[in-house]
Amino acid sequence: MPGLLDDGRLEGLVRDATAAPSMHNAQPWEFRYHRAARTLELRADFTRSMPHADPDGRGLHIGCGAALLNLRAAACHAGLRPEVRLLPDAADPGLLAEVRFTEGEGADRALAALEPMIAERHTSRYPYAEVPLEAGVQETLVDVAAREGATLEFPTGWHLSHVLQLIQEAEADESYYGDVDEARWLRRGTAESDTAVDGITEPNLGVRKRGGRAPVRDFARGSSDTDRGSAVFEQVPHLALVSTADDGPHAWLRAGQATERALLAATEEGLVGSFATQPLERRDLRWLLRDPVGGAGPVHVVLRVGYGPRGPSSPRRPPGEVLTVLP
Ligand SMILES: Cc1cc2nc3c(=O)[nH]c(=O)nc-3n(C[C@H](O)[C@H](O)[C@H](O)COP(=O)(O)O)c2cc1C
């Protein structure tokens, strides 16, 4: 099958992969296609890691896991069957996954159906409607995360209050959650803000929060601008926690795939979403997020979902910058 993936098709897959969410939009990935073996490597780009906010590389793996999920969805949508090996070489921790493409029966149709949502999903840092989620939505998100080997739960009652409190605590402690990293990736008021291919740009900041309990990260907090506008956010947000039974790079890659699959499914259901991972960036708070009664394992992602304005798209590096094709 020599013509299985010509340059155009390959670029299309990588474009979909790179539309994935990543911490501060750092896009910490690169791809290597081995043409003869019809194998695409997903590799970590450690120069784009967050030494302060993500010293263990958990967030980096989650973003790359999300890119892998998009790649799989795109391949299935193109009629290919992606066979994935996670972390195939213990001596090479930067090699996060190896994806071999074949043709024929067996593509995951449910996953293929989510591909059109890849271009629609954007982080929305706006207030969402204070209304319940439509019937069946929570079950759908729980189900798609489970298919990726992760647990997704919607905390309620005391657990929701507890999670909101932990997020607030993390937000209040500026020294802890890596403003140095945020500053590195904020593309605002700089010459490159209009032409940026990564990072958080002006339109991605959303509105300032002046009330409500829903968490939203304000990448421009502390600045005195007023032109962004301000708004009251939800009092009782719909938060979802993504956890796995175990911890470590393998679990983080699974959590990333589960998170992106849930976000794509949410998009299909007419929802928007954002992340609130500040407490995960502090070791002491991270462990407290889990539900001790439910017995879930470590939490890797805190999502907020709901009905609200779609977020704007954010910049991406073009495939040519992240893809190397080998014979
Ligand atoms: C592991 C991880 C953690 C994130 N944490 C936050 C966060 O705490 N607050 C936030 O507003 N966005 C967070 N994001 C979202 C990214 O900032 C966002 O994906 C990126 O800017 C690209 O924008 P997009 O999602 O609209 O494509 C996180 C994303 C990932 C993958």
C-alpha cells in the first residue's frame, strides 16, 4: 500500500492532531512519519514544557494525549485503521506513541464521527448559562471517557463545593502556580501577538470575571485594561473531573485522550468547555480533588462545560513546522 498516506493526507491528519488543546497553547508535540513502515511517531517537545506549573510533565502528556485522540479520529474518518502503541520504548520517554496505519475494516466509527468537531471545539472563557445539562449529556461524556480508559465524573454537593474551593485556593496563591510559565506563553501587546502561532493571544483571554463561582483562568489578571469587558459567571458550574486508576505517563496519555474525546462529544451536544487545572499544578491540592467516597484514582483534568458563547480559535503551528517525513 505505498500510496496509503500521500503528503496532503498526512498533513491533514497532523493538522487535526495539532488542533488539540494544550497547556497555555504551547503545543508540546512533534510528529515523524516513517513512510516505508507507514508509522507516525508522536513525540514530546520538551522545549515547550512548563517547568514551574508542570514540572512532572503531566500536563504535557495530557495535551499530547489529546492530539493523539484527534489523530485517531482523523485517521478513522479518512477510512484508515490506526494501531496505537503508547510509550513503545522505555529507553526513549520522548516517544509518546507510535501509530501504524492500515486500511480495511475495523475503524472506530463512533470516533470517526467526532472528527468534524475537532475544528469546532475551542476553549471558551466566558460565562455559561445557569441551566442543567440536557438529559443524557452527562452519561455520554462519562461513556466516551470510559472508552479511553478513564473515569469522568460530575461532582455535586459537598464535592463540587470542595473542588471550587481548591481552585480558588490555588488561584489566590499566585506564587505557586507558575506565572512565569504564563508570562512566557502570553502573546499580548507584543509585536508577535498578531502573527503568533502558539500561546494565548488577546482574543483567547475571554472576559474578566466580576462575580460567580465558576472558575476561569485569567491570563491577564493584574493588568488594568478595561476593554475586555467583565461579566458575572455561573454560581453552580458543571465541572467534570477526569481521573484514572493509576498515575504516570501512560495514565496521563489516556487521560488526555479521554478528555479530548469528552470535549468533542460535548461539542457535538452543543456544549462549550474550558479547563480549570490550577489546583493540579500544586502537589498538595491535587490529591485533595479526588472523591474519597467514590474511590476514584488521581484527578488529571478539571473541565467546566455548559451552554455558552463559543470560544475563538487560537493559533497553531502549521504542520510543516511539526512534521518530519522520513523514507
Ligand atoms: C493539561 C491542560 C491544562 C489546561 N489548563 C487550563 C487552565 O487551567 N485554564 C484555562 O483557561 N485553560 C487551560 N487549558 C486550555 C488551554 O489553554 C487551551 O487548550 C489552549 O490555549 C488552546 O486553545 P483551544 O483549546 O481553544 O484550542 C489547559 C489545557 C490542557 C491540555
